[in-house]
Amino acid sequence: MPKNAHDLLVQLRDHAAARRKKPPAIEAPKTFADRAADWIAGLVGSWRFVIIQSALLAAWLIFNIVSQARVDPYPFILLNLLLSFQAAYTAPVIMMSQNRQSDIDRARNMEDYEVNRKAELEIETLHEKIDLLREQEIAQLTAAIARLTKAIEAKGVALSSLTPIPGLALRAPREWVVRECFTISSDRTDRSRSARP
């Protein structure tokens, strides 16, 4: 693993440990403008506001249609002006609240990115450790096979006379896994029996 990746992993581990010690604070609005923007956005984006505004609009329309003392006769120009004022002022306030929320989401996304990057580096480290262990195990098995092969040859048994289990995959042409599964071929056994008196 390159040194810079190792340093980055150490840095991310330290950052995660510091984040665990200090729990994340609830992102409450700090200034009056932020609190007001959140309150107005919460009010305008509620069913209560929709129902109250619909009732007021219906009352305004009925009063100006039925009453003789109407304030805003058809085509309700004053009502259009009031609704335009409302839209002109609530839209920027809602945008302020959304901008603050997007800043909070961006900070959370950066924390999630750091967590994901740390997890990726940890997984890469684990893969490297597993690969190293596998290489060491293969080296130990290869050395054990070489020792067993020398021991068999030292006892005078030719490797060509050993029969492996069918389907056993061998890594090297002259290296055989020696267990009870290997048997001396039948014709060598017959010859040794016939050589006895």
C-alpha cells in the first residue's frame, strides 16, 4: 500500500475517532434571519396554511360578489395584488431556508464521503493482508511438498510410480501432495512381490 494512502487512512481514522467523541450538533439556525426563514418556510409549506389561505380567499370572493359594500369587485384586482405581494416575499424567504438546508446537506455529504473513503481504504488494506497470508500459506505448502518429495525420493520410491487421486490439480509437474491417497502402482507392487523368495 502506498505511503500516501496509508497516511490518508490514519488521518481518516483520527478524524472518525474525533467525530465519535463529539456527537454532531443539531443544525439549529443561528441568526434571527435564519430562524425567521425556517419559520416562514415551515408555515407556508403546511396544510394549515393552505386551508387557512383557501378559506380567506373563498371568504374574500364571496364577500366581494354578494355584498353591496364590496372592496374589490370583479375581476378582483386587489386580491391579485395581495397574492402577488405574498408570492414576491415568501419565495425569497423559502429560498433562504432551502439554501441553509443545502449547506447542512453538503456538510453531511462530505462526512459521508469521508466515511466511504475510509471504508474503501480499510477494505483494500484487508485485501492486502489476506493476499499476503495466502501467499505465505502457498509458500509453506510448496516447501512442505518439496520436503515430502525429497523424503519419498530418499526412500527410493520413484515419483512416477505414485498415482494421484483423479481430478487432483497439481501446481508443479513433479510436486505431488503425498498422503494416503497416493498408492504405488500395481505392476511395481507385483514386481516387488515376485522378487521375494
